[in-house]
Amino acid sequence: MKSKYLFFLTTICLSLKLYWCEETCPEAATIAPCNCVLDTFPSGQIYPEIQCIGPAVTDLRQTLASVFLASGNGQVRVFSALYINNTAITEVPSGTFGDATFHSIFFGNNMQLRHIDPHAFRKLDAQHSVLNQVDFYNNPLLGATNQSDLFELVNNLHPKHSLDMARLGITEIPNNAFTLNSELMHIFIQHNPKLQRIGSYAFSFLPNLLNLIMHTNVLTAIDSHAFDLSSVHDDVEVDLSFNQLTQSSFTNMTFGVQGRAPAEVILWANKLTSLPSNVFRSHLGVANGIQKLYLHDNPIVCDCHVRWIRDDNLAAVVPNVPCTDRQGRNLFTLEINELPATEC
């Protein structure tokens, strides 16, 4: 009876291309120098975890062919995690991971990795994907020459919880960068030494976005509608601290008009000498607008270009406007006659 049940279950798995059948680790010799361990989830389910770690790993497709390319039956196979860390790989070709999907994917500290093909992983719709976390931390050449492929890969994977793109070779977040990531909540894009621009509608198709952490890049330009958000959450945080942003880095439509602006915008330690009213004024302290704007450690000059913040009584929304021309005093501690009323 048991054998008949297993045969029936396997037939369903293959015919419907679902992932109901339990995976096991392959023989160690078949995937060396990678290895496999079994990971038990809180639910009691057991999934294999593939680990490819160290400079002996030079060709993922060849090394893992016996695991991911052998079955060819179309069944979606589920693994706990994939770790590709500290290897000597230079690329990940199309189809490398065959019929597998993962709960978590980690590529870290691969100093020679230049390219991951957008179709290296099996493409699943969001309904059937189990992927929660994608981490590309510290692959300094990744995205330097094939940036569009990297963002296409992320859209093909559509992680549900978090995405880490720190310390890569990217120079910009392209227009419409994240279009198929409806469940993604947390994005980390920091410490990228060449990242200068955020494109139009870059984050506008993320209805579950909660945190966008983009500190310590070299951002100088943020295009129209970059932060015109569709998030259902009213407490979205955007951290743009420690960049190279000036008052000219924004357009008057950076925060758009159709969606909502981030509730909290952190602009610490940039190069702002003023705060352009045509960019920020209509979004501060209003419904679906910015509820907190942080400007610490900017060289702001307290002249008529920032007087509007005082005139609009925005001390609760912009708690500290440091006046570099007044020995660092807060704008709101100045007497009104200390601020020019005429146009600069």
C-alpha cells in the first residue's frame, strides 16, 4: 500500500509540476567541492541546503550539473538555501540551477563574479515561489557591465521578504527597476561606491515595501517619481544618508503625485545647502506624505530658501534644520527677524 501511495504522489508531483515530494542530499562526491546539509524547518519539513564555499569553486554549472540538470522532468524541486560564498566563479550561466527553487539565496564575497544570467534560476510566478530572501552582499564586480541583467534576475526571482544589493558594481537603479516584486518588504542597497542615480518609478511597483535602505552610496541624482510609492503601508522608511545629494539632485516630481511618499526620509550627512520647496513642501506633514524628514549634518544656509519650513510650522516634521551659517543653530531657534523674507 505504501509503495502505491508513493507512486501516486510522485505521479501527481510530475504531472502538476508541484513541489510535494521531499528532496534529499546528493552523494557528496557528485557535487564536490560544494556540499549539502539537511535543514529542518519549524514546520518539521526537511529541505536540502546547498553550500558552495571557497576558492576551489570555479564553475557552478559543471559542479552542480548532477543535482540540477539531471532530472529534466519539469518538476519544481524545493531546497532550503543556496550559499555561493568566497568562490572564484566569474559568471553563472543560464539554467545553472535547472528545476530548483530555494527559500533563500546568498551570493557573498565573490570577488571575481561579474555576471549572473537572468535565467540562471527557474522562473516561477509569485504564487508558486517559496523564495523569501536574496542576498548579493559584496560582489564588487557584479552589475558593473551587465546591470540590466541583474535587475531582470531580481524581477524573475521576486523574493517575498528581503533583498540585499550592498557592495556591488552598480552605477544606477534603472527606471522601473522593481516591477514583479509585489511581496518584497525590505530592500538594502548600501555601500555601493559607484551608485549615483535612482531612476524614474524605480520603487513604484512595490505594494508591500516597508524599508528602503540606501545609505553610504554616492547618489547625486534622483529622478521624477522615484519615490512615488504604491505601498499599502503608511510607515515606509527611506534612508538616503551619507550620499552626495544636493538641492539640485531632486526634481519637483521626485515624490510624484499619484501614490504616497515615504513616511520617513533620512537625509543625514549629504550636501544640502537648502531644501527646495518645489520638491518637498506639498509632501511634508500631509496625508500620504512625509511625516519625518531628517537633515542632520548637512551644510544648510538659513536664508530665504529655507524660511518656508519655519513659516509652515513644520518643526514636528523637520525636527532639526542645522544652520551652518549660524554656528549650527537649529532653524527653529532663530528669531524671525534673523531670517530674510525676500527672495534670494
